[in-house]
Amino acid sequence: MPETPNIKSRELPEAPRDTRPAPVAYAELDVTTNFSFLRGASHPDEMVFRAAELGYRAVAITDRNSLAGVVRAHDAVRQVRDQGGVPPRLVIGARLTLADGPDVLVWPTDRAAYGRLCRLLTAGKRRAEKGECLLYLQDLLDHQEGMLAAVVGDTEGIGCWGSGAGNATKHFASPASHILLPTPDTLSFPSLRLVRPALAVLRDAFGDRLSLAAAAHYGPDDVTRLSRLADLAKCFDTPLLATNHVHYHDAARRELQDVLTCVRHLCTIDQAGYRLFPNGERYLKPPDTMARAFVDYSAAIARGLEIAERCAFSLDQLKYEYPDEVVPAGVTAIEHLRRLAYAGAVERYGGAAEGIGYRVSGIGQTDSTVSAPDTLHPIPHTLSPDALSALIPP
């Protein structure tokens, strides 16, 4: 019988055809997708397809304490290429919500840095309740090697410190105890006051790998706000980075994003108030529009392109690697398997195992069907505790 159609499944969008880079170069490095639960209002593939249509040079998926969306974005890049287009470079990243500091965007530059980012996120999720992530500034400092980072300089990125793990205390306990931390009482002050302490510490650790992210959202006083962020960046000798804090690929998704915010806060649209973004500007805009928004800070646009070029890591570099702790140091997997097999045969069959032992010890010289895995990957899996039980007598 045919299966009942899944009414919740969406119709996958088609990749755009024959896309080309826009005359104005721009890279958007702050993109929140629907893999940031109840925050992003567009799928990763929609973000990549729209970025390709607009001619972006690069786009980064930076979901909240997660790398979950980058796989679908990676596949979307492949689809654009298959359609004969020039896809934007996909930059792998994440938005870290620190319990004792502002949000920080991070992008690994190579395979090793990607591994460190994965371990960092794992540590944060292990110490928090399911669905949450508890990270401190010191955690980032401990895993920063090989990563580029940008402190989020806008108030909306840092207005709820500690909310990720239900931390509502007045004074935050941080492993990085040498940092002078503000309390929620200071949230009524300009965001620069909140960013400054973390920026000072991260600048010492990251050096030229650190930026200060800024967005132009047509707020009540963008000119003054961007000017102050630029002054702060200059004070700490940290480049300004232009972003649009993207939460949906098209302006039409603004209403959906508002609904998601209401669901997250368990309120109606009439009750949401300042929980909602003040306008509908957080979508992927044409590169020339972004250039006009940062006309007085063209270096901030260039900084995004530089970061994208420095991030050489791609998911294509990943392959499955079975943990090697099942094999003793200095011994290959096939050698260890031979020894275990021979020892099991002797223990099970005693003196009658002489012939068996000869054949087992000769693996690799006489039996090509068994020697083949010497260059393949299944051997470590064969050495797993459950699989080894077949070699050990009861």
C-alpha cells in the first residue's frame, strides 16, 4: 500500500541556474537559519540559493551554538554548482552565546580548528540541560587556536547574557575570573560598555584573527552607533566587520520570524513588544545595498571578504575516522586483530589450536581475503568490545 503523504514535509526549492558573482563584492558572515530553534526563519539551502542569486562572494552559516545547518548548506552549494552557477564560498561557523560575555561569531580556518570547535560545543552542551549550551569566555580561549572570531557589537546580540542555560543570577561566575564582568543592571547602558571587557581579553588571545561585528539595520541612530563601534574597534586595534545579522533569506519571512519569537517566549504577537526585532531588515540584501549601508566603513566590507578567504576549511575534507583507542600504541589494527584471534584460538582449543594458530599468524601472507582489510577502515570497528566477544571463550 502507498504510504500516507507527510503533510509536514516541505517541497525542496530548486537551485538557481547560471548564477554569477555581483559587481560589488560582499561576504555575509552572520547567518542564522532554522537550525537555531525558533530563531531563524529560513532553511540553510534557501540562504545559500538566495546568496547565489545575489552574487555573494561568500556566506557563513553561524547558527546558535550549533553546526547542524552547515551540512544542508554544503549540499546546496553543490546543487548550485551542478546547475552551472558560481556558488558563494561556504564558510563554516557558529554563533557562541557566552554566559559571561557577548555573543561571538567563530569560523574555523582548517580541519584541526573545526575539530576544536566541535569539542567546544560538545563541552558546552554536556554541562547544560538538553537543548541548551553553557559556554564561558574561558572555554573559547581554551579552544581558540586556528579560529577567526568576531565579537558581536550590537545590543540585540548580547541583551540576554546567561539566558541560554537559565542563568538569571546578578553576578556571573566565570572561569575567566580575571575579567571584569558587567551585570544585567548595566543592560540599559550602551552595548559598547558590555563589549569592551570581552574585547580586551579576546584581542590579546586572537590578535589579528579578531574582529568587531557591526550591523546597519536602519535603527533610530545608526550613524552614531556605527561611529562608536568604529571608535571602539580602533581603540583595541581590531577591524570592524560588516554583517546584517541575517535571520531569513527574504524580507517576506519577517512575519514568520516574529511568530517564531512569540512561540519561543510563549506570548502572543500583541504581548511580544521589544522581544521582536524592531524592523524587517535582517535578510540577505544585495551587495550594493550593503556597500551603501557601510559607505563610510568600506574596510568593514573588505574585512568580511578577507575572513572568507582565510577560512579554507570545507566539509569535503571530512571523512569517517573510527576512534583509535581500541588499538594499543605502536600496533596497527590488523596486527592487534591477529594477536587477539590467535590468543582466543589457543584459549578455546588448547593444544589443538596449533594449526589454527599457524593460519592466524600467517594472515597477510597466505590469505588475500583476510589481508585486504589491512588497508581498509573496517578493522577498528571489528576490534570494538562487542565484536571481540566472539573471539573470547565463554
